[in-house]
Amino acid sequence: DARVEDKDEL
Amino acid sequence: REAGDMTHLFSIIVLLLKINATKSCSGVSLKTQELYLLVFVTRYLDLFQSYISLYNSCMKFIFIVSSGCIIGYMRKHKVVSQTYDAEQDTFRVAFLVWPSFLLAAVINQKLSVMEILWTFSIYLESVAILPQLVLLQRTKNVDNLTSNYVFLLGSYRGLYLLNWIYRCLTEEGYRQWIVWISGLLQTAIYCDFFYYYLKSWRKNERLSLPS
């Protein structure tokens, strides 16, 4: 399943 | 998420303040601090590669440097290092590091070095507090700053859980099972501590965990 490509969380 | 990041930041500030003001790190687990440094270094490898925002880059930088500072204080500082409870802080961290690494090598989103290290950092973070919790349990009369530190550090992932629920409801295609399950485990590990922390806070007493 799709995951946010940018790891924008810390 | 902002509240989560801020409690995370405050937890580190509280710990640095305690160490600096009291010139003592008693009750603080060096092992947990070293695990956290490992977590930050392996997770933020992309610091110079991908840019998300100034906020993200600054926070990543602060987390790496501040945990390095804490370790430096505990290991090298003439006065502070004397107060480290080395005989009590005996958790075998290899039992956390290797399983996290193996799990990351097996369960990840993409088979690449960066991705495996990132996943490793997520798994390791979820259990990195264990040496600190064990040390707290062994320490009678935990000082307030140390218990506040652990409380803030535990609240941070708990607040992220709310952030994930919100994002999941509002953002199309937002799914990150590895992070969610690890975050749930991480928060669950604190439950027992939260219970005694809040109880001692209500009674206005010093925290002492039952052994």
C-alpha cells in the first residue's frame, strides 16, 4: 500500500 | 504533531537543564541516551540529501547535537560523569539493537541501505526507553526533573498518534504501518510509568516505581 514518499515527520 | 515535537524538544531541554543545573546525571540512563543518538543518526541520514523544511532540518540537527551533548556530559564531564549510576544501568542493549536491525532488514518498504537504517531507527526508538525505565525502577526517590523528562518523552509519541489519526482522515493515501505500529508499541511501553507519574503528581509526592 501507498506510503508518503517524503519522510516529512521527525 | 507540533505539540508532539515540542514535548520531545522540551524533554531534552529538561534533561540538559537538570544535568547542567545540578551537575548530576543520577537516575539518567546512558544506555537510553546512546540508543537515542543511534536512532537520530540512522534516521536523519537524509539531513543533507533531502530537504523538507527549515523546521525539519533544524529539529533533526538539534536532536542529534543535543543527544550527543548529553552523552558527552555523562561520559566526559569531570563532575557529572562521577554521578552516573553505572552499576544500576545494566540493561543489555544488544537485545534491543540486533532484533531491531534484523526486523528492519526483513520488514521494510524498500530494500535499500537508507531505507533499512531508517526502518531500524523506527523500531529501535520504540524500545529505546527501556533501559531508562529499568533504571527508574531501581532508583528510589526519582528526582522530579528526571521523571518529567520521561513523561515528556513518552507524551511525544502519544501526541503523534493523534497526528497520525488526523492525517489518515484528512490526507488521501496517507499510510505508514511501520511507523504506526512502532509508535503504538512505544506509547504502550510508557503506560505503567504514566500511571505512577500521574498518581504521584496528584498526591504531590516524589515518584517511586514499585519494583
